[in-house]
Amino acid sequence: MQQRLHAIFFDLWRFGSNALVGWRPSLRGIEVITLPKVRLFADHGRHLPVFSEGSLMEGVALDDVARLLDVQPVELRLEQRIGTGAGEIPPALVERVFRLFTVRKVLHRAVLLIDIVGFSKAEPEVQAAQLTTLEFSLNLAEEMARAQGLAVTFGRTTTGDGFYVWNERSGLRADIDFFCAVAIFQIVFAALKRTSTHTEAVPVLRLCLSIGSHFVYHQPRKDGGDAGAFIVGDVTIQVARLISSALPDQMLVGDFQRPLGLGQNRANAETFLLAVSERLTALKDLRVLGYRIDRIGFYLTGPRDTEGRHVPALMTITDKHGFEHRCYNAKLNAFAEQGEPYYCGLQHGDLQKD
């Protein structure tokens, strides 16, 4: 039945020109709302509830959305009813397949952009080796993070000379855990750089982390598979603009506001990094190259105040289009039970040098 549903929805999707918006069970199958994507995006402010709602819209919810979009639901007849009884199609199965053909907007999600410095100047064999090393480091960091109980499932798409990486899980804890997983990635990558005998295969990186909104959509295949998720929106634009001004080995963190829950309290980059640091201290028996990591410092840099404490410095970067973006320089230090510490990122003083 999953394959049958995929084939039905694939036909409605029309090779990506349409978005499936919502569905509900009917007496003979399901009712579905579908709309050309150009119409959906033409006035996305008015259609924001469509992007934010779940795909299953029971009762009058589907009618309300149909009125908002000025369309009529289409009934698709199925051989079995939708339900939880014997011989019925579970709603969760329909939802899982249906969501591959939707466009959703996520209001808050942490996203990392990794850029390989000098990638375009390298030979094709070196480029392939560098991307392989980067992919291995991400895979290993994700596995290590999950072993620590962090709620992370990496999604990623290539930029050609790097990756957009995000957490497919959503929510405040998922964003905090993703920042922690990025910290683990940096330690793993630094360890590889320190020990690799093939230095060209472990490139110099620039990183940018931020939290913001984006659209997410999939690329379902006719055979029933899924080529993966893609994201695009404010947060991907922000990190792309910021990283174009980043220095080799630098890590930038965007100037963002992240709601903490149902109330009105919001965390900015400074307070959010404090929550990340607290989560990092709770990691147990994290080992790199066989040695336990005793302490990780993940912080925003800046000049020292009169008491010798770092005060995070908010920087303004003007992109090639003349738009201004605000960010912080970030630093990560990891101390192992044996051996030299891992220092990732640039110190604040390094930014002032010519």
C-alpha cells in the first residue's frame, strides 16, 4: 500500500510543479488539497498557516485551508479505508508518504554551513578526497553525538565546496544538541588534521552557524524512493552571506533570536551558547583518538573587560549586495586527558591582524 500511495501522490505532484498541502480520510479513501507551487509561494505570508500546519487536517480544518487557497479538495478512492482496525490503512502510513510531497516552513532551526577554503583551486582528486574526509567527519560526529544521548539526525546537502548541515529533528533541545554535535565535529576534524599523513585530504574550513526560518521540501522519485530533503530560506541566506566574509579556520555565529518555549522569553546567540556549554559539560566519556575529552569550551569571542572577562563582540558584515548582517566570532577549545588541546576557530585578536 505504501508503494500505491506513493504512486498516487507522485502523479498529483506532477514532477515537482505542485505541492500537496493537506489530506483527511473520507468514506471511500482520502481527500487531498494540491496547489501549484508558484501560487503557494506567490503570497506565502497569507498562506503561512498552510506551511505551518501538519499534513493531516481532520474535520473542517481541511475545508478552512481549501477556502484560504481558493481550491477544491480532490477525493482519491482507495481499496481500503483509513483507520487503525484490521485491514485498514494506518493514518501514520499515509502521513509519512504524503509529507514527501509537501512544502513546509520551519520557523526556527539551527543550520551549519561548511566551506572548504581554496576548494576550486584543487585538483579533482584532491577535491574528492577533501569531501570524503568531510563526510566521514560528519558521519562520525553524528554517531558520537547520538551515543551521548544527543537528539540529532543530520540532514545535509552539498554546496559544491562544502555542505549545509542541519538537524532533521526540531525543537529547542534539538537546536541545542545540534550545536553540541557541531562541537564534536570540530574536535573530530581537528584530530584528523593532526594525525593524517595525507594533509591535502584534510582541508582548511570556514564555518557559520545560525538559527532561523527556512522552507523544507523533498525530491521523491517515481520508484518510491526519496532523494533527500532540501532547505532554503532566511537562515541559509544568512549563513551563506556571512561565510563569504569569513577567514580561513574561522567560525561565525549569526545574531539570532530563538524562542525558549510557549512564553515570550527568547534567547540570543550569547544566552543560547551558555545553554550549549551547559549541555556540553554533561557529556560523559566522550573519546577522540582513544582519549577522553575532559572539558569543552564553546564561546563567543571579544575584548576583555576591566575584570579580565571576555565580552562577546557583535560584528557587522556587509555582503556583495550591500546588505548588512550581524554575527559573532566563535571559538572552541577541547581538553583531552592526554595530549595537546584542540583549538578550533580564531581568537578575537586574530581578527585585528592585517
